[in-house]
Amino acid sequence: MFLGLFLASSGSTLAIAETTESRDAVETGYLLLTEKPYMPPDFNQATFDEVWRVWPEPLRSRAERASKDERRQMAFQRYGLTRRPEDDSGAPLQYVVDEAGNWSMNCFACHGGSVLGTEYPGAPNSDFELTTLTEEVRKTKLRLGKPLTRMDVGSILMPLGTTRGTTNAVMFGVALMAYRNPDLTRSNRRLPPPMTHHDMDAPPWWNFHRKKNLYIDGFAPSGARPLMQFMLVEENGPEDFQSWEADYQNVYAYLMSLRPPKYQGSLDDRLVAAGRTVFERSCAECHGTYGAEASYPEVMVSLAEIGTDPVRHEALTSEHRGSYHRSWFAHYGKKEVITDPDGYVAPPLDGIWASAPYFHNGSVPTLWHLLHPDERPVVWSRHAEGFDEDRVGFVIDQFSAVPKSVKSSAERRQYFDTRRHGKSAMGHDFVDQLTADEKKAVLEYLKTL
């Protein structure tokens, strides 16, 4: 049976709502993402099976004593990979694995995570360790005498991400688009464009149906073509994009069908009711309303007002957005693109309880910290497992600085340092207008969205 086209109440399967889109299109969209490679492979099964041999101690010794299946699970956990729901193949949700054992990354690498230990296509993958995976695959290939791929070489020149669960995704797009003409033929450009590298937290896909525009600054209108930008690798030409557009109409239908999982913990009904009142008075103007008469205003909030980290806004320039506007992705200027937004769009909050960390850069580990700006940790690391039901989000340890005992770059990526460029946890101080009791009530209400 396909992933499960129903509203899940148990939390065991991602809720997929009935929509006006055909069932066939929704099913096909998911199958295309998981079964059809749109990118060249990054490595093969034989390489992945050997990657444990380059792990640090004592992890390597543990892997050596483990069975093959146990080692595979250890690798999945180390790199933030999950199994596919209702699929016993053992293939990861985040990669297409073909019959020859080649692994090609798909959209679920960033947008397919887990909630309370259950895999959820469409959930942000807050565990994804793209940099560590790429570094250790490269070491394994060199050890085995295998040729390196574009990812192995490109990651030496361009940072992939500096913290577990976040990636430099925006600059990936800028870099790839710089070598294309508007019709996606390859340009004569030789030097890379100026770039401001920074990390982003992947948004959940279960809010996709609520948005008319995409991205934190809402600059691009929603549609099938914008979903295809990640495929701008050298191997893919304009004829590929044209032939794959029909595929991505199905992918678009799949994304439009997704809905968030329901919170399964206990709720204080009195607090929920009080929280809803406070939320609709103080938060709904930007974030919308929820329930039977839901609404979403898609409000752009200026940087001066929101006060969150400005690097994402500054990094994607009006020139970058203009290049997108003139391209095939925006139908050569026929789609309305905002080339000079003055801030960030307040996102819809459906399923917010299940989408930690918070803010566009993933700098805030729990909803409680979001509601208490002065208590946000300077440096924090999350536990590998566990969910903080009281604070709603990650179970964390917090520090004044990254411990001096941390030596390797892979270990350092386990620590989110809000003092680093693009990683500030400041802003969204509107919540300080609420009393302690109001914050407690809003926190309870947010669990119900």
C-alpha cells in the first residue's frame, strides 16, 4: 500500500489530506522523489558499507563488532538518514538507490526527517549531517581507490553546512544558477560568483499548501518549476528540465497534499483555550489562524521589526533574485518575483511542535526558548534522542562556549554556536509583551496546531 493517503491520528504515518489533486498524482509524486534519480550518484552501496572504517574511535570499534545490519543503522544515525515509511527495502528516504546500488540525493535529504523516532516525509530533517557524510565518503573512496564525484570535490571549495541539521542550501542555488543562461543553457562564466555562505534550517513541507510564495523572504511564487532548482548540476541540461517538468507537477501535487502529524501527548484543555485567545490577539495578525476557519495572511515583516539574523536577507541579493526572475524557473519574467523584499515572511505554524529547531537558521532549540528571548542559549547541543514535552523541542545541553575538549570538525558540528556568522538567535521579541502565564498558555496551544 502507498504511504497512506489518510489523516493519521496515531502519529505513525505522515498525515496526507484528501485534496482536489488526483490520488494518482500524489502517489506518483512521492514515488518519483524516492525512485527516480534526477541527480548523478554521490556514491554507491559498496562505499557506504565501508564508510564505518574511517569513523573515529571508539565508534569504529563498536561498528567492527556489530553486525552488518547494526552497522547500517549506526551509519543512518550518524548521518541523519531514516528508513522509508511502510517500506522494508532498507533504502533511505533521503536517497534514490538504483538497481546497481548507486545513491543519488533527493529532496527528502533536507525535507524528510523524523518526529519522536518515526520517519516523516515532509518533516524537516534536523538530523542531516551532509558535511560529515560527504567528508567520510570522500575518505572512504580515497582509501578504496575509487574516483571522486562532483560532491566530493565541490565540498572542498564550498561549505555544505556548519551545524547538524542545517545546510548552505541558498548559496548552492546561487552558485549553480550563476553558470546558467536564462534558458538554463550553460553560460561561459568561469569564476564563481560572490557568495555569503550561511546555514539554513529546512522548512516543513506540510505547510506548503498554505503558501502562495516560497522561501523565508517569499520572493518566488509557488509552482512546480521552483522545486527543480536543486537539479542544476552540470550533467543536467535545459532539455532535462523541460522533460522533467511534468514529473514535478506530480511532485507539486504530493507536496500540496501533506499535512502535519498530530501531537500525541497530554494537553491541558483550559490552557489550550486560554492560549488560543492570547494567540489570536497577539500572533494571528502575522501567523494566521487555525481550526475550521483557518487563514494565513503571508505577512512580510521588516528586518528592523523582526530583529532576527539578517544574513539570509543580505546574502540573496536583488541581482540573484533578478536572475531567477529572468530565467525559465519564473517563465522568463512572466511570474511575479519580489526582487527586493525588506524582511522575512512570518511562516504558518501548522505542526510547529514537530519542527524544532526554530527561526530560519535553526538557532532556537525549543518553543519555550522562542517565547523567552533572554533565556535562549548561547551554545547548545541536542541529545541524539528524546523530546522535551515541557519546552516543546529538543532535549539540549547548553554552554557559554563550545567545550575546549571538542577537536574535530565533525564533533564541532554537534554544537550550535549563536555567536557565529548567520547563526544569531536574537529577534522576535514581540513575545516579551506577554505575561508568564500567557506564554505558558500559548505554548500549550501551539502543541495543537
